[in-house]
Amino acid sequence: MKQITLRGSWVIRAPRDSVYAIMSDFERMPQRFPKVAHSLQIIAQAGNTLRIAAEAKSFGTVIPVAMTTVLHPPKGYISDNVNEKLGTFGHEEFLMEEIPEGTRINYTYAVTIRNWWLGVVATPLLKWYALRFWKRAVIDTLKNMLEPPQR
């Protein structure tokens, strides 16, 4: 098995509560972030724990993902994501902290790839491309939605 961990940290000039309201509304993610989310449906909820049936967009294809997500209001969420089709398991942390400039987002995605051939093919793409793409598809979209225009 191959494990790859991606990490990023960004600042958004907006209140943490505003970022949390968008990022914790999973069923609206396909409308807000269409480059990475095809569909999401909450199939069960117990307190702050959500079970989500999702179809994610990854490298130009739609893949089914079973998500178990724990909301940590107003700090963010932690999610364990399984794709049986590709044999991958992901542990995602989207956690925020308030700072004088707005909100710092600390993002971690650790993916375990069970299929050795997929690990060989996917490792360079994940290491080089995945986080850059996610930043453009999610973080830059959040900035466009929430940050005041620069003069």
C-alpha cells in the first residue's frame, strides 16, 4: 500500500463563521465547487457525524466516494473517505483558525492506495497536481465568494 499526504495552508480575508457556513453545507458543494464535487447526499446524521454518498471529480472522471464526516463547528471538519472502485482510503482535515487577517485554513489529505499499479500511476499526479488543483477549485472559489474586492 502506498500512502501520500498532501498539506496546504491558506488565508482568506473573511470571518471563520462565513467560511464554515459554506464548507459545512455539503449538499450544496456541487453547485459551489463543481470542479471537485459532482454530487453529495447526506444519507445519515447522528449529531455532528454525517454519512455522505458522494460522487467526486478527480482527474477528469467521476468517482463514487463513501464519506464519514465529523463536523467541528466552527473550526471545520474531519472526514474519512472510501473509494472501493479505485481501492483508496482518504483522511481529510479541513480545519480553520481565526487570525487578524481573517481565517487561516489548514488542509490535510492523506490518501492510502491499495492497488500497487494505481499507486505507481497516481503518486506523481497526486504529489504534483492534486493540491494545486484543489486550491484553485476550492480555496480560490471561497476567496471569490467571501473576500471584499481589492482596490
